[in-house]
Amino acid sequence: MRDLITIDNICKSLHKYQGRIELINKINNIHFLLLKYYLQVEDKEAFTIDEDEIKKLKEIGLFLFDLATDEMFEKAIDSQTKRDLFDISLNLFEQLCKIYKLRFEEFKNGYLELLLIAISCAALGDNPSKAYVIFRKYHLNIEDLYGEEIYFYAILAFLSKNYGVLSIDEKEIARRMIVNTKNIKYHILNNIIKEIYRTIIYLNTGEEKIIEDIKLNLEKTYELALTNNYYREIWIIKKIQECIHMTINKSLWYVLGEHLREDSIKSLIGSKRKPTYELWSHQIEIINNNLLDINTNNIVNIPTSSGKSLIAQICILKVLQEYKDNTCIYVVPTNALLSQVKQDLSSMFKRLNIDVDALVSGYDVLSPDIEKNKIEDSKVLIITQEKLDSLIRKEDDYIKRCKLFVFDEFHNISSGSRGLLLEFVVAKIKLMNLGNEPKMLFLSAVLPNVLKFKEWIGTDITREYSNTDCRPTKQIKIIGHYLNNYESPKRGHYDELIESGIRIFYPNNRYGNIKFPSITRHVTCKSKLYKNLNFCADLAEKFSNIGNVLVYIPNTSWFKSFCLNMFERKILLSGYEKEKLNDIANYVALTIGYDHYLVESIRLGFAFHHKRLPNNVKRIIEIAFKDGIIKVLAATSTLAQGLNFPISAIILGSLYAGSNEMNLEEIENLVGRAGRAMRETEGYVVLPIKLNPVYDVKSHEKRIFRMRDNYLYKDLSSIIIDSSVKKLLEVLEKEESELDESEKEIIRIYNSVIFDLTENNLLQTDEDYLKIIESLFYSVDARHEEKEKLIFHTKEMVVNIRNKIDLVDNITIKKILKNSGLSIDTAIGIYYAVINNLDEELDYVFENRKLNPKFIQLINEIIELPEFKTNYNGEFIYNCLNSWIFMDNYATICNKFFNGNFDKCVDFIDQEIIYKGAWYFSLVYQLYDALFVENLETITKWNSFRIFDDFCNIPAYCKFGVEDKGMVEIMESGLYERELLIKAVKTFSLHSKMDIVIPEYFYEWTKYANLVNIENLGVLISSHELEQWKIFKNLFLQDVNEYTQILSISIKGYGLYETIKLIEGDPLLIKHERDNLHDEFAIGIFTLEDKKIGYIDREYSKYIYEILEAKGNVVWVFIENEYGSSMSCKVIIV
């Protein structure tokens, strides 16, 4: 029977199709025509699909869908045939949804019915992500629905797993339902909605007793519909029954009930950022593959956007549930990911009182107090591999208590020097038995040779899961091609004709060609001829009509050219989007200046993102792109390192990363971001290429297919994630003069690792060397002679390290140098620099808002060392550092030191201060501290004790760009944007008359204060900053300070002085007016710009005067309410 019932036999004789392939080709043809329409190519074919054919295609899809869900038929077909039936019908329904929406007036009577079929097909076809997105994209607003339509809306929301919608609209749905009627059909529909909401109760609470009741009531409702021949309702009930059955079997309660406590499961369900009610099939397979066995390591290799993060979260919950006194460490490849992962985990674990924190540093110690508090208070710590290595070297108790190490984006193990460090970190965990018999979880989207990694971690203690087919969204691969013919009628003048288009590739070796309108151009410079960036801009403009577009650009120097090209294009924006973009642009302009080309770019709906942008600018661009306000974003590969963005199309502006061609793994990791689950149903990967006009059409065809095969359709199994030690061995074989900077960095990292192992006495014998090598991933495939070569080079390095470190007598200092993460030459070099420059006791660290000038020569010596080499001199770095720490904004620093070159300014701050400065000052402080203790008996200037607090916090000041610990705490507490903090602190200091920002006072002030423009202080507040301030304010509003007294006092004389528009929360100044002849205690009220608006009611003036004169009180005054021509103020006394 199964041999006869094949997908081809099923598809034959359906309408006019001869088999599966012909039907698929027809569906893809519709997709192709719709794509032409969405790209706004001059073509009307999208509207010429015959209405009768659309109806017949809908009938075919429904027939195939019903076959796939028919209980009797299901037994007669194999799983692949069933899968094919779902895939074909769902693909067909998705295209029909697009047509129905485009031609809504024509198809509105059948619109909700089609959505019901499409969403049911996605849900029962095991693609909940697609069901969710189809509802989000195509559902009608509840306000526009009437009668039966409201029932359809609720059913669609349930089938598509949009439970949040059902919760939000529950009252409105209940209000619109038709009750107290004898109409049997509405009685059936009411029963369906009732059981839908009861199912959601189960998903939220896990109350198993209601499941059987739900099934029984739906069966009775089904019998009622059957008795009364309500065929549509019969179909709906059957699909809902099947969906509820699947939902329950995939619910967190069913899958995780035996593994996690009730409160743990509810923490996943109750997450505000990403509530999770049920799992996808492959996630269940991963859990059943010993994920929650504490004694088993797991390697998970699934595509981007397939739910790896949730796997990690469930694993963390299990570990902390079983081992309350232990900790978990979550390792991410970049600092950019720290915040994202922290927010996701904090949202989920908050209700369990599991503290989650992140350390935004590497080998540097921001501040002993800050780091100590974070580590002591958190159960889950999110860090980079550098910080993990640092904690391991220091033998931190957090590591000793660690029960789970999670390594995200683990394919980065092959990425040069940082990959080398990652490999050694894992090797140390294995070799040194670190942690409390910990489990290790490795996550990756590109790890085809997963069995090799299993062999490395331990075949008998490791389970692997690799599934490259579980991606919830499909990807459409496209080659964009252009050809430019030009001639020069006279010198310096060029007439150009550009012919361009795209080729969309479909299954079965089918493809569609879309030709773009020809472009004629006249340019007066050969460098302005049409190039790849021009074509990328054209493609970005077209694909922005479909969704968010990411244009990959390999080099930051290309961004200005890309923006100049985009200025000539037009992105479609709504009125609301234009307004939001203007707000964002104005905010960005306050940081980088109104004349920066990024500002105008943002107004037009596109932007760029790279490391040379200030953090606050990067953050707002990320938010706006994620929200779909910015439509086109040009970015380097750093943005693709795990950050989750809803990207509809990725345009590969180059196949290079910097000066090196990307390997297949890097390309796959990049393009994998196109088509985000729960946001898109498909993603587009576009590779633009230039065709040479010298060659004929046949040659062009060959090039298009060659580029497709080599870069878009390469077999992923051919990707090999190699050990970075292989590259290390190549580099060690070279002469130093032959090394480039990246190769020198690999050697420095290796030297640092060997330095650490040497000082830990782990490299004493030949067996020790071999043991270290065997603990590496490298050893899995390495030949004996390769291992011997590595041992030879390592022994040479160890001799060199010992010769240099033995010159240091102080054991504490040796330990500090070993823990620094630096190569031996740099570590020893800094040690001698400290001795040379800080051998005498420091009189001070900061004075008159400046660092001690003694640091200039210290910096000069440090920047000659390998890890810290730079083209800048010590005095320049010192001056910039002062400006940065003492809170000059970016624009001021840029104009003061970099002649307005913003990219250069940001790059300097990022590299020389935030990264290098924090690192070497961290080491300098520790060495100074150790030398101080060593020479304690000879110390005469006891003020040295006083300066330690300032000294140890310099790394944090470098990192955050602030001048005291209080501001560091404020940045850590949620006011992440330094530029906004600068304005808030200036306002607070003026309002509170405080020289030092005390966080407790600042938080209390935050509850009441608006931020306002203070032009004489250079404080200008954008709309975006007002929104950010409200978010920050809400963090503290619930806290009640018992020491705060609040008075509500009318402002006398309001309207008689300056006429200024004020609103509730605007801060005011009060001053004793000694010359007032009518009231010796008179208190005047002024704006922060010193404009008088009135005075305190005489009834309170003496009381307020006495408070002002008394010491130990802080008094703030804010606008409270306006009543016609009168105004009151709120006086806060702390």
C-alpha cells in the first residue's frame, strides 16, 4: 500500500498537474510573481493570476492538508510523504495569503477562512513559528471584526500560539461573543472559545485535571456540530482537537514536568521578554538526548534562530534547581552579547530570585569592589572567554562552585587568537578538573564535524545533537548581477548604461529571473562609475519593501560611500516612522553632530553599525532596527556574532572580512541571520556580482551558477571547524619578521597561556607537555610529529618565560603578572615601568579633575610593549583620558583632540582607553598595591592609604567614562548611556548643589525629576532621552524612602515674573532672598537657568529657610501641578 501512495501519485490529476514537481513549480511561480510585485519592479503579472486558478489552488492545498491529517490515510503513508504534503500545502497557502491580502476587496469574504486553513496547516505541520508569523502578518484588527469574525480571530490566535493576543483581547472577545442565544452554531462557537481559554489556563498552570475535561467537552461539541451538519465547525473542531493534543504533548509541563520544579517552569512561562509555553520538536529531541543529565556534556548544533538559547536556559534551571549552592557560567564571544543574554536570563529567572549578572571586562578588573559584589551576588555569570580565563587563573571561588559551563557560538574556536584562547579554556576545565564536577554545554549554528568535538570532550560522557534541517524559516537564495557598459565621449566624462537583475533559485533546479529597469548615468570621474556598492544600495532599496535589510560591508571605510549611494534611493516610510526616525536622528546628532552623514541617513530610514560608533549610538540603532523603524542597516560581521535581529534579507556586499576572504563557516554564520523565527516566514540571501561586458551571455550564465554553487549552495558537511592550534603551529614555524599583526597576537595569547601553566607548575616533565597537548581539540587529528613540533616550541617558550619571571622575587607580584593575561614580555615590562615611575609614593591620583601627571611617563613606557603598542604618545593619551574620565562628551573630545574626525575619536576611545587603558591600569594598580605592602615599614607618607580607593577604580572609570564610583554604580544599575548620564549628573549636581554624586541620593532624585534643557551647561535633551529617562525612573518609583519628607506648596507670584512653560517634574532652584523687606525668610523660586518664577508662600518660608540653613539635609523642589493661573511645587526634604 505504501509503495502506491506516494507524493507524486497523490499530486497527479489534481487540476492539471502531472505530479509533485509540476505543482511545486506552480507554487514557486506564484512566489516569483509576488516577489516581483514586492520589489516594485515594473511588472503587473502579480495581479494577473486568474481568480478561478487561485480557487482551484486553494482546493488542492486543502485536499493535501486534509490528507496529511487524516487518521486512516496517515497510516498508509511514510513520514517523508506526510512531511511533503504539509510542506507543499503550507507553501501554497502562504502564497495565497499574500495574494488575498494584496487583493483584499476581491477575496475578503474568504480571507479569514484562508487564514484559518494556512495557520492550521502550519500548526499541525509542526511549524509553530510560521503559524505565529502568518497570524502576525495577515490578521485583521479586532476593531474591524463583527459577528462570527470575532470567533475566527480568537481561533486563529490560539492555533498560531499568539497567546499574548488572547490574553490582551480576552475582555473584548468576551464582550463581542454572542451569548444567551438559541442559535446552535453560536453555542458551538462559544464552547470552542471556552475550551481554548481553558487550554491556556493549563499552559500557564499545568493543571492536568482540566485536560480530560477539555477533551470531553470538545468531543461533545463535535457531536453537536455533526448532528446539525455544521461542516465548517466540524472541520474547525477537529483541527483544534489535534492542535490541543500537540500543544499539550509539547507543553513545558508535559516535557519538563519530571525534570523541573513548578516554579522553574513558571519562570519560563512568565518571562516578560520571551514567554515560553511549549517546545519545538527538535528542542524536545535535544532534551531527550540527556540534556538535563548533570553528568553528561552536550554539544548542540542547530541553525541560527532555532532556539539554542532556550536550551541553555532550561539547562541552567535544572542545574540551579538541583544544586542551590552552585553557580553557572555562560560564555559569549563578544561584549555586545553580554547585555542581551543578561536581559533574557534576568527576565526569566527574576521570579525565582536567581541573580544574573555580566562582567563587561576581560583580564582587567573594573574595580575590586564591583567585581567582588557581582561575583558574590550572582548565581549566573555571563562573561567572555577572556574573563573566564582570568577567573580560572585567579582560582576564584566562583569557578570552584561552578556546576555548568555554557559556551555559546562555539564554532568561534577556529577564530584565530580568541579561538585559541577558547580552546585552552575548555582544555583547562578538563585538565585541571575545574568547577564542582561541572557539566559543559556547547552551542553552535555551524559545527558539522560535531563528532570530532564529542571525541575531544569525551565520547563516553558527551551526547551530541546535530540537525541542520530544523530551521523554522526557509531561505531563498538569490544572485544579484549587474553589467555596466560605459564610454568616454571626452576626457573626464563618462556615459554609463547599467543592466541589472536578480536570479532567484528554487528547488528542482528551477529559477526565476527579474530584470531591473536599465539605468543611464553621466559621471565626470571614473571613480564614480557604477560599482558593487551602488548595486547593493539598489538592492537594499528594493528589498526594504519586504522587510528589514542587512547589508554586509567588510570595511568601515566603505560606509560613507554606501550612505552617499543610499541618499539617491528612496525607502518607503509611514508618517509615524518618519517622526520616530527624526527623534532618533536628533538624539544621535547630540552625540556626533548634526552634520554627520549618519544623522541624515537615519532620517531617511537607513543607517550603519560598526565598532567605531559610540555605544549609545550603536544601541539606539540596534533598537530602531529591531523595531523595524530603521529599514536598511549596513554592518560589519561583528553585528552577526549572535545578536538577534529580525532580518528579512541579507545582502553580501563582499565575500571578504577585512582583507581576508571569508571561509564557508563565516559566510554560513552570517547569512543564517536572514529570516528570523517568530518574525519572518522566509529570509532572502542575496549575493551581488559584477558581470564583465567583455564576455558573452553563456559565460555570464556560467559565472552566476558557479557563484551559486560555491557560496550559496555549498554542502555544509564540507565545513570543517578546525583547531586554532593548527594556525598557531604554522605561525611558530615562521621568522618574527614574517609575522603580521594577527599572527603576532596568536603567539602573544599562546605565550600568556603557557606563562600561566608554567607558574602553576603544570609544565615540569615531558609527560606534562604531552598531557597539555592531548587535552586540546587539536590533538584529535594531530599527527605525532605535529605534536612533537608543538612541544618543542612550547619548551623553548617555557625556558624564556622562566628566565624572565625568575628575576622577580615577590611571590605576590609573580602571581599578579601570571594572572594578567599578558605575554611575559609585556607583563614584566609593566612591572618595571611601575618600579621606574611609581617607586616613590604617589601624593594623589586625582587632583583638580586631572590624573597625576606622573602617569604620563608610565603610559609612555607601557605603550612600547607588545600588547599595547600604539601610534599615540603618552601625553596625548593622558589628556584624552582626563577628558574622557571627567565626562566630556564625545563631541567635545572629538573637536578638542581629533579635529572633528569622529571615527578616529571613537576608535581611539574604544581601543586606547576602554580596552587597553582599563587593562593596563588594572595591572598597574595591583602591582602598586603589592609594592606598597612590601615596603610598608619604610612608608612615611600615610596618605598613600587614602589614594588606593581612587587608584583601584581607574579601570572602571576608563571603561565607563565617568569620574567616581557612584557614577559607575549608576551606569551598572540601568542608565547605560554615558551621554545621558553626563546630562543627568550635570542637572542633579546643579539642582542638589553636590560635588560628588551619591547614588542613593541620585536614585531618590530620579523618582521626581524631569530632565530639562540647561543651555548654559550644554545640556540639551532629545525626545529619545526623555523616553530612556522614564524607563530609568520607573526602576526606582516603587522604592519608598522613609527619610523623605514631601511638602506641597503653592508658588506665589507665579506669572508675574518670567513666563516659562513648565510641567510636572521640572526641577527648580530655591534661594534665600536676604534683601526682601517684607519677609526676612523669603525664599525665591528659580528655574535651573536662574530665571525667577515666584517665591515660597510666607506660611512655609521660615520652615524652608531653617532647613536650608541646617546641615545634613538635601532639599529639592519640583513643579507639581498647574491650576489655571496658579502653580504649586513639591518640596522634597531628604
